[in-house]
Amino acid sequence: MFRSVFVLLLASAAWGQSTLGNSSPPSQTAPGQAAITPSAAELAIRKIPADAPIITIDGFCEHPSVGKNMQPECKTVITRAQFEKVLEALKPNAPQAIRRSLANTYVQLLVKSHEALKMGLDKDPDFADRLEVLRLTVDHSALDEELKRQESAKITDKQVDDYYRDHPDEFVQVDVQRLFVPWYEPEDDPNKKLTPAEKLQRDRAWQKQLKAEAEKLYARAVAGEDFLPLQIEAYQFTGANNGTATEGDITVPRQRKMMLDQAMMPMLDLQPGQMTKLITDDNGYYVFKATKREVLTLEGYGGYARKEIRKKFADEAYAKDKAALEQEAAAANFNDSYFGPPRPPAPQGAAANPAGVMPPEEN
């Protein structure tokens, strides 16, 4: 039973990985830590023997004697080793809170899987087809992991050292305070219908007000006023964030080139105490003031930069491997009478959003 549920869990994980992809950027918390040390909870977990019971389902029998899977006199015990096989497939190195959530899901699947087998659902005509689809997704996930492992193993220390030497700007890291005037459009009055021309005129007038307010706040920041009260005023003016702000709203740590749009790059040139000019972006107006600046070394913070470079090379190589496989799949022919005509390519740029967000009016 453990094996069958393990397969189902693994397949579920594969579905999630296939759907969500790996779009999340690398965690930026590591450079802010002096060292990575196990928590007290993790140290306690390590002391638990592999064969120690960590989940007990009282009253649940895998092979009930009287045709019932819930009986007071029996129980199912899952050891640390058995559960961590599942954990390794779903969420390696999962923190303690996530482990409990996964364990709850695992127990529910055990009970429901047993009930499904008892009802003979594995004998349904389409059961084998469903398993085949799940097998394909597991194969897909396993292939991705193996390709990444192989590409990572090919990377040499010289490649990493050369990249670090040739791209020094990528390892500049700054902590900044941020003043943000969001690009909020005025709300429509439900009792007043505006023509398109009237709405355009109203929006342009609002844009001018926003720009004027941003310029006033910027001038006060340059004069030395604290960012937090200025941010509160910005939110009150625009109606954003219920007109309130905290230190967390203005504090932006560990900014790197890899994380920033082109418009935000000027912050990387700042020395502590220096401030950018007023920056206009799609989301509004920004001002940044540096509070700390450092250059990550290859070996600092537990070798974080070195690991990051290796990952970059591995990801690029994996992307080529994946593209080659997808190109092979793209050679397939589909019956248009059955599937309908292929969809046209997704529009790009302005065509993707004809209504668009109106840019500020030029002076």
C-alpha cells in the first residue's frame, strides 16, 4: 500500500511541477545570513531514528479481518524512513510546518486509496489509462531532474571563476529605502457616465496630479525628510494600501542586477546615503535611497554566489536540452478536423493589451 500511495503522491508532485514550472527566482535570503545553521527543530528531527513511528493511524487496517478498514483494535504505523521517501519526492528539505501539511495529505490519501481499492475502482476500464497518464508526468519530472543533474555536473570551477571575474556588476548588492507613488487610476462614479473623451481628459488630469505629487515628495526626500511619513502621504494621496505604511513598505533589502528591470538599475550605482532621481515606471513613480552596499564574493555567505553561477550555467544548458526535446515534439501532426485549427500565436506588445495603460502625458 505504501508503494501505491507513494506513486500517486509522486505523480501529483509531477503534475504540480509541470504546471507551475520553475519560474520563481532564486531565494535572495541566503546572502543576508551570516551562516546557515540547522534550527533547534531540525536538530531534534535528526535525533529521531529512521525506524521510529512518526505517524500512527489508530483504527485503520490495511487488511481488515471483517471487511472494514476502520477498526478500534488495529492501527497503521508509518516510520520516519517510510515518510521521508515520500517527502523526498514531494518537497526535499521541507521545513517542519510543511511536513505536517504533507503528512496530513498523505494520511488522507492512504485512507481514500484503501477505500477505492476496496470498492474495486482499480478494476474500472479507464483505470489503467489514468495510471498511464500519471506515469508520463512522473517520467517527465524525472527526466527534468536528471537533465539538470547532468548539466550541473559538467560545470567546472574555472567557468564559475571566469564568469564572476567578467561580470562584476552582477554581484553588487544594495539595501535601499523606497518611496513609491503608485499609478492608481481614479475610481469611476457609478452615478456619472463619462464618454470616452471625458474619461481620457479626466485620466490625463489625474496623471498630472500624480506627477506633481511625486515631484513634491521627491523634493522633500532630497531635503532630508524621512521616507516613512512621505510614503504614508503618497498612499493617502492615491488611496492605496488604505492610506497607511510601515517600515516594511519602504525597506527593500539585497537588490541585485538579476532582480531589477532596466528602469530600476540606477539604484545599483548608489553609495550609502545617496538617492536616485525620480524614476517613472509602469506601476508609478519611485525614489530609492541606499542604506548599504556590498559586493558578494564567491565564497561569502556559504558560497552563495558560486552556487548561483553554477545554477545559471546549469539552467541555460537544461533550457537547450528541453528546447531540443520540445522541437522534436513540435514535429507532430494533428488532425484539424478533430482538434480544430491551431491557435494563432499570442499577441505581443501593445497588441496584447489594446486598451493598455496610458503613459504619462509628455510636457
